[in-house]
Amino acid sequence: MPSSVMPTPRKGGGPQAPAAVSTIGLRKSYGDKTVLDGIDLRIPAGSVFALLGPNGAGKTTTVQILSTLIAADGGQAQVAGHDVATSPDGVRAAIGVTGQFSALDDLLTAEENLLLMADLLRLGKREGRFRAQKLLERFDIANVAHNRAATFSGGMRRRLDLAMTLVGDPQVIFLDEPTTGLDPRSRRTMWDTVRSLVAGGTTVFLTTQYLDEADQLADRIAVLDGGRIVAEGTADELKARIPGSHVRLRFTESAEYERAAAAFPGAARDEENLALRVAGDAGLDALRALLDRLDAAGIRAADFSAHTPDLDDVFLTLTGDGSTGTSLHVKETLR
Ligand SMILES: Nc1ncnc2c1ncn2[C@@H]1O[C@H](COP(=O)(O)OP(=O)(O)OP(=O)(O)O)[C@@H](O)[C@H]1O
Ligand SMILES: [Mg+2]
């Protein structure tokens, strides 16, 4: 069944756009633990790239290397035309980073945090005040500009964090799990902000655990697992890589199950759960036809669920756990 929320049209730079970020064979180990085992990336300028991966996959490590916070052990990386190893100052001047954990000074007000950032960037007093004011308005925190960051909610902190990142007007922005812990409304606000940045020509490199976030925002997605990129492409390309739509029929009696298996000879059997997996379209018409066919044969299924692959399946399939949990079935059925 198609998702009710259609992704917005992609506006990001096409594959021909110059690379804003590119890496070849990037490697990083801590002790004898290999975190990144040869990472190749090419991110066109003006696009959104999402790096997906389970906890500990090396997402933050990748962001730290690309933003020159730590050095790689091997390989090459260029950001905004500068090599991270030989021209770190060039990289730093072109980027903004919103880390996984807040970088706000809790004792300072929202405005003071922004002005501090402007000072660090040597923007000058007048320019600093001007940009701080604009960002406070843009991120809807002007009304609390004089409150200490310590008093802010998680969503307000995240907005102020991003505002801090934008003080220097960067070409490339790294957002490490920008919406973790945010409520659905704040997440959407963050997504809108990312889209407006990209519409203005900025390149966004984000990491996320949320597959719908990557689906909604990213022109291209890479899945990081075991130190390697295990898949890379558009959301649709990734979805096309895994087994297609199917309907799962479950029975309570084995006689019923066997009769159904005979009626659907092509179906995959799941003996343990007395379930059949019938490949094919999971749309309404196809479902109706399938149920009619069961009815005509006088077979009663205990329950059924229709399943269309989504990014969750891609993620679970590619990062080791290929099973699709009950929650997915429930979700698919409810759509
Ligand atoms: N400074 C460090 N010293 C030792 N090991 C580290 C260090 N930083 C990261 N690691 C290890 O490197 C691996 C990757 O960590 P990283 O923070 O990049 O993962 P991540 O994908 O960002 O995870 P999460 O989703 O939890 O944020 C982990 O096993 C982590 O324990
Ligand atoms: Mg991380």
C-alpha cells in the first residue's frame, strides 16, 4: 500500500553537480577495533545526504573526520574543495556542525550563545548582532532570546544548536542526529529548516536512526554497518533492492494451512507459524482478489497482513537482522 505521505520533490543538486563532500577509502580504528573500514562517498553540492546506521556504526566518527575534529588513519576526504588532512582551516571555514550532543553554553542566554559564536568566527560586533537577530527570528526563539539556554526544552535547544551552526553561513552543514528526542512537530520544523537550507544551495550531510527522516529529506542515502557502506542510493533504489510486496496469511489449524498451501502453490511456507507468504501486489484490488480466492476454496485464515517494503525493511535486511517484526506488519496493515 502506498504511504499516505508522499515525499516532497527532490530539489537537491543532481549527480553532475560538483562534489561538496568526497571520500576515498576512509579508515579509522580505535585500538584494535576497526570503526571505518574503507568508506567511499560522493555528495553533490546542494543535496541532502543521509548516513544511516545502527548504534556504534561509525556515523559520528565519519562526521568528526569530515569536520576535522579527529584525523582519519587512512584514505582521503575533501569537503567544499579542501582536503581535511592538508587544509583543515579551509574545511572549517566552509562548514557548520551540529553535533549529536548539544554544544550550548547553559549559563549563557540564547542571544549570548549566538554572539559568542559570531565572536569566534570574528564576524565583528555589528554583523554578529545582525546575524544573531535574524537567526533568533528564523528559529522562532526571539521571544526567549534573553533566557538562559539551561531553561530551554529539548526542541528549543536543538533549534538554537542549529542556529549556532548557521551563524557562519556555511556551504556544507553536518547534522549528527538532528531530530533524536524531538516530538513529531519539532521534527517536522527541523525538516522544513533543512529543506529551506538546501533550497538556498547549502549541502546537508545528516546522520539519522530514523528511516522516515532519510526517506523524507535525503536525495541519497548510505547505510553504514560493520565499518562499511553496505548500500547506497535513493530511497526508491534501496527499497527496490529487497524482496517485494507480499501478503502474509496465518492459520490456526494445520489442515487449513495445508489446504491454503495447495490453493497457493507459489507461496512461501512458514511451518512454524502456520503462515503463508504470498508474493505480489499488496494493493486493495489484489487483496480483495486474494480473499475471494480463499473464500471460494472455503478456507478461513486466522489473520492476514499486507506488506510493502519500506526503508525499515531495507535497514533491517542490510544491517543483519533480516526478519520483519510484528510491529512492521501492524504498521503496514494500519496504513
Ligand atoms: N574516542 C573513542 N575511543 C574509543 N572508541 C571510540 C571512540 N569514539 C568512538 N568509538 C567507538 O567507535 C564506534 C563508532 O562510534 P560512533 O560514535 O561513530 O557511532 P555512531 O554510529 O555515531 O553511533 P550512535 O548511533 O550511537 O551515535 C563505537 O564502537 C564506539 O565505541
Ligand atoms: Mg553518533
